[in-house]
Amino acid sequence: MNRKKLTFLCGFVVFLTIIVVFIYKNNFNENNLLSEIKEKKIEPLSGLAIMLETKRGSGVYNISTSGTFPEAGYEFNSVKSGCENGGTLSYNEETQKVTLKSNISDKCYVYFDVVPPDVSVAVNNLPTTYGKLGNIICDNSSTTYNQQYNRIEVSQINGKYTSCTLNYTDSSSKVNLATYIIGLAGTTQGNGKIINEKGYRYEGKNPNNYVWFNNEYWRIIGVFDSASHGQANKNLVKIIRDDVLDGLVWHNNNNWTVAILNLLLNSAYYNAQDGTSSGYCYGFNTSVIANCNYTKRGIQVGYRNMIASVTWYLGGYSNSDATAEKFYEYERGTEVYSGRPTSATGYIGLMYPSDYGYSVLANGCSRRTNLSSYNISSCAGRSWLYGKGDEWMITPISSSSSSVFIMSTSGYPGFTSAINGSGSRPVLYLNDSVYIIDGDGTLNDPYTIGM
């Protein structure tokens, strides 16, 4: 009897042990399974729909047909992404993997938005001409509007992106440019002055006469009445390009009205076109074609309406043995080669010998000095127009059919055959409605203008 009880007891213990092991094993497997379901990194699969925004900010999404996560141009939308049965999703941008947290099988949707630009700008009152003041307001960034270059400058973004609003308005303190310069007469301007001699002119080595025009530096020669430009009852500001444009042929004679340089400047250059094949673009003798592509360097469309069409006077003289005052008279006189016209009309011209003569500092180079004697430091060395190499003037030699005055490296107006190549610096008159927006005329802060 005791033997039977012992056998039964042993059998019961073995059975109980098997039950315990079975229960433990099942619980272990179930816990592992739940752990896998609760947090699992998944690749795109049948239970996962990848939703891509069709257009930035549209809120419209289409299912991706590629079945893969987008590599660029999109960002994970954690707010919209989710699962039908309560599972949650997170996205690792570096590994491009989605982590699903769920206790049960689930169908999930992963939303990706089109990435916005670093800086987005909404523009109000977009101007059609230059001269409006720009005011920029941005979220989460340090941003300013550069009036000189007409551009937005972002120095810092506090986050991924910034959204801006740009407003253009008229300047409340705009002043007519010609009136402003006339008001400076007699004052020192940088290393120079403004003087009233046949116009209100800048004289000296480096006066504050820089103006930002055509997205580049130009310099103000002065303000002139109709005796200089032919427009009655108007004071117009005359400016010259700060840098030489190109080395070009003037013509095969000294008649500016038909000169190829005149035709080039008032066509391809004025209209910002490529004039290389125009028949007017030569670097020497009308046999060597130069590079006259002015699509970028020519007068851009927003600036053209600032330029006045004026009279350019073509009176000449036989040599440079004359003062600035005398040259001013000769330029507007009738001393020309036989049959030559004494004036022309156009937008773009060149400097006169008198422009150079009056540009020197008068207290160092007497106005009684002939321009032929300007080749000294007290004359040429005190002129802001000197120092760009040989460059063409508009004035012909009256005793010759083919020679033209040049601003020479020697410091005085020389002359050479029009068929030669020489530096060319465009000169123009601004309309009388042009006004100052900002600046003080220095190189670092040139006058910015509008109309």
C-alpha cells in the first residue's frame, strides 16, 4: 500500500513539473512576442501606406507608388502620421526607418510634407521701377533689406526655416538729386569740392560723387542746365561709368553722328544686348572684332527710363592748348572739320575735354592753365577723372577728318586716329525726376536713386 502511494506521489510531482514548465514557456514566448510588437523598426510593407504631399502647403497627399521612403525634399509629419488601431510611429531621418509601437497588428499611414525653402518671401507692392524703399519682416531670423543691391540679407535663422513679408513703399524723405547737389555747392565733399563753374561740378582727387546706377558704380560729373544738354529749363545730373567699359574703335572718321561707337553705345549697350556681331564692335581698325556682349553689362531695363535723351555738342578744336573754360566754348561752337555736324541727339555719349579740365582741384591747378599742361601732379594728380588709362572723348580735332581727343595716361587730352582702339566710358544725363533714396556719395555708401 505504501509503495502504491509513493508511486502515485512521484507521478503527480512529475505531472505538476511539466505543467509549470509549459506555463512558463508559454508566458516567456508571449512576453517576447508582445515586446516585438510594442516596438519594431519597419521598412515599407503591405500594412504601411506612405503618403506624400503633392505641393508644399497644399495639405493634399497621394500614396507613394514606389513603396520606399522619400530620400530628399520631404520631411516627416508626426502629427498626421499614425495607425488605425492606436499604434504610434516615429521616423529616424538619418537611417530612414520608421519605428512602430503597438500591442496588436495594425495598419499605419506615414505622412511626408514637401520641405519648404529655407526662406520664403511674400512680396507686397512689387515695384516696376527702381527707387522704392524695401522693408522686410521675418519670423525666427535676423534679416535686413539691402537698398543698394535690392536684395534680402539673412544673417541668422533660429530654426529650420523662416517666413518673410517684403513691403515696398515710397521714401518719405526723397529729395531731387539735381537740387540736392546744387545745394552742396561750395562745400567740401570727401577729398574734393562742388564748384559752380559752367555747371555744378565735382572737383578734386576723390570727392564723394559715387552713385549706384545700373547695379554698378558710376560717378557724378555735375549738374548742368540746357547749355550743356539742350533740354530747356531743366537741371540734369551727368554721370560717368566708374570703370572703363571696353577698348573700342571710335570710327574711321571723327563724325560722331555716324560713329560706330555711338551706334554701339546707343543700341546694344543701351538695350542690354549682345552687340558683338552688330558691325559696330571693333577693338582695332574695324578688322578686329571685340567682345561687346552687353546683356549683363548694358543698361538694364529698370534703369533705362532714368536716362534722358539729350543734345551732345560736337564742336572741336585743333589741339589741347586751351583752358577748361575755352574748351567748354569750343565744344558748343562751330569749329569742325568741313561738313561735320555740330550736335547729335542720343542717350549715351562720352566725356568732354572740359569735363576733365574742371575736375582738377582749382586751388592746386589754376583754371588759367591750358589742358596741354595738365601732365603734372598738381593737375592730373588732383583729378578724380584721371587714372583709367587712355580713353575716348566725344570731341573731334577740328583740323582733321579722322582724329579725336582722348584722355591720355600722360595727364592731358591728347588725340589719336578714330580707327584705333581705346578705352570707352559711357556718359549719360539722368532725368530731372530722379531723386535720392539713400547714401552719402562715398564708395562705401554711394547715392542710391529712384524716380
